[in-house]
Amino acid sequence: MFNLIRKDLVIQKSQILLFIPFIMFFAIFGDHMSPFFIFLITSLYIPLNGYIYDEQVESNILLNSLPYRRKEIVAAKYIGSVVYMFLSIVIASIILYLFNFDFTLQDIAIATGLFFLFTAIAFPFFYILKPGYVGVAALIGMVVFAVVLPPALRFLAEHLTAITEFITSLSTATLYLSGAVISISLFLISWLVSQTIYQRKVL
Amino acid sequence: MDNVIEIRGVSKEFKEFSFDSIDLQIKQGYTTGLIGANGSGKTSLIKLIMNLLQPDKGEISVFGLDYATHEKVIKDRIGFVYDSNIFYESLNLKDISKIIAPSYKHWDSMQFKAYVDQFELPLKKPIKKLSKGMQMKASIALALSHHAELIIMDEPTAGLDPTFRRELLDIFQEVMVNENRSILFSTHTTSDLERLADYIVLIDQGEILFHQRMDELQEKYSIAKGNSDLLDRDTEAHFINIERSQDVFQALTINAAQVQKVFGDYIVMEKASLDDIMFHMKAAHRRNIHK
């Protein structure tokens, strides 16, 4: 399992070299961006790249010919993505701090929540999609996510006052806690869905 | 234990053909060649044995173990070589071995290094920059470096030029002699097997036409050549299949003595090559299907 998680780093070795300049770019030129968005993009960098590399060749044949169960291959992706998300956020925090880019723990919390939400939706598709489409799908997904989410939230805030009133009536702690519970639950459900899809996949 | 692979009553539907309740036992400690034309079901059979595909019905066991409960144990003891590159193309051999090595309990880095030296493989060059032949050698080096008891190879010589092919066959022979391994090896080039295989399995459209010892096969089958005038309904019955071209015919038989008696000196009898056997058996099989 550990080996499968580590594999995602080994296969994108050359991309990893770009990782730190990538965050630095945001730290320098991203001053109009919300910090949470920078955290979200950095946390998705390694997991998404891992999928894109995996489907460039018949890595499914390779991995399934090695002594691994299909369950483990999916589990490694989900656990690995959390590990890499965590590491990326730590690295991004350090870089942003060094560049005097203001951010709060709240930004990290929102980014983490959105990370779970995005991966929960995206990962099962990566097991359904034909090889060659994962990169495109991930890109489109990110754009849609970034474009649709803010207006959707605004719409909710303006038109469904009952819900917003309910949300604002909650304490910040309850709000974050319920957010965490919902996004992590979705992530775990997504894991089960991906596992079922992958077990039936014809290689 | 006698059989390294046991396939019992396996059925599986495909677009082009299907396996209908097939049985096959592969002997432990021997080299078995799986032959058949392109699209006959060789790769699908290998995928079933590797558990890349699951049968609709029936059972497959390897080393006497089933995949449902022992998948990891089984695959830990198998070395695999496929006809196309399945390794991450942008990585070099060193990085690939870093991914593969920790997957196996008995990875032997000395052994791997020995093969890399023997095959003169570049460790630092991306896989996609290697020639087809070098990719195949890299794949073989990776397959043979964890003391696998069973080596499964799908068309390892496909697309290679003759000199390279010969070099590879020498390597296989060495591997077989050195250790008591079982090898299952598919190919559509039968000449690869004449010096290597102990057993031959012929497959056509998902059906196993025979599974026999190589030496028995060469004794059992003969080719008769003669003038087409000799053939009529009675004499044709002695042959499995007849190929006619202009006024001469060439036919496969398992009754060399009988044929010789019937035709006397009018025909020439020869030992059948694997190619002859494959060609005629396939033609006879197709004819029977269409009847």
C-alpha cells in the first residue's frame, strides 16, 4: 500500500520539480486571489497528476499483474490523495508565509473541505472514463468547480434565505464541524463507489 | 503438486469469440507454448490466468490456490511479460524498478543488476526512447528478478527482428535450464517453440484444439504430399485437412502408416512442422464450425 502511494510521487518526478515554483508563482502574482483557492489548487496538484500519469499507459495492466488487490489500488489513491493534500498544504503555507502572503487557518479549512468535495466527485469518474480523457476531465472539472461554485453560493445566499438564516444562526464551530462531517462523508462514499467501479472494470 | 495452472469449466463471452466451459491444466516445471492465430483467444486466456479478467463461470487456480482468497500470494510468485509496453513511458528503468521491486517479497536486486548488465540495458534512459527489442528485454529483466516460479509471457517475440528474436529465445532457454520454473508462453510464430516447448496448446476461436507433448505431437502428425488425382471421397477420409494448389495436394494425417499403405509410393510422407499442424487443425476446426 505504502509502495502504491509512493509510486504516485515517483511517476511524476519531473512534475514535482515544478511544484514549488508553481506555489511561488501564486505567492507572487496571486495577490488578487483568495488564499483558500491557492491552497485548493496546490492540494489537488499531486493527486490529479497521479491519475493523469497513470492513464497515459496501461498502468492498470501493470498494477493488476503485480501482487496487489484492486481494493488496494483504489485505497492507495484515496489515502494517498489525503497524504499529499496534507503535505502540499504544509509546503504551501510555508511558502506563502515566507512571501508575506496573508492567509488564515480558515482558508486552509475551506480549501480542505473543497478538496474533499472535489475529489469525491472527480475520482469515481476517473475509473469510468476511457484512458486519455482524465486530464481533460480534471481540467474541465476544476474550471466548472471554480466558475460555478461562487455564483451558486451567492444564489443560495440571496434566494434561499431560510437556509442562509439557518446557517448564520449556527456557531462557527458547528458550521465548520458539519462542513467537515459532510465533505469527509462524501469522500468516503466516493471511495466505496470507486472501489465498486474498479472491481468491475474490464482490463 | 502436478499442475501449476488449472482451468476448470471456464466460460467467458467476448465480442469475437467465447470460451465455452474450457478445461486446461498446465504442468508444473515445464514450458508450455500457447499457439493460435491472431485473435484466437490467447491473450484473453492469459488475462484470465492473470486475473485481469474474471470468468463468467468456472474456476481458475494457480499453484493450487484460487484468486478470491490468495490473489497476492499467487501474483507474488508470477513473473509476467506482455507484448506491449505497460511501464510508465517517461520513466527510466531505474525508476520503474523502484516501483516494481518493493511490490515483491523476494525481489533480488543483484539478479536484476545481472540481467541489466547481460542485456546491456540503459538504466537512465526513458522507456519510450528504447527500441521495441530493448523494451522487451527490460520487461524480461523485471519479470525474472523476483524468483518467480511461474513465468507468463504473452507474445514476447512479436514485432522483433529475427536476430533479436533469436537472442531472446536463447535467454529463455537459459532461464528454463537454470531453474525449475514453469513457463507459459503464447506466440503465433510456431518456430519459436520448436526448440523450447515441452507442451503445446493449440487454441482457435476460444476452443482448445489440443494439448500435447511436443515430442508426441511430432510423432503423431505427418504431412502427405501428392498429386490431386489420388484424392477421392474414400482416400480423403484419411486426412484431417487437405490443402490443394493446382494439381498437387498437401494433407495432415495422424495415420501415417495407414496412409502409406493406401497410397504406396505415389505420395511423399514428411514429418509435420508445428506450423503445418496449426494451419491444418485450424482449417479443419473452422470447417467443422461452419458445417
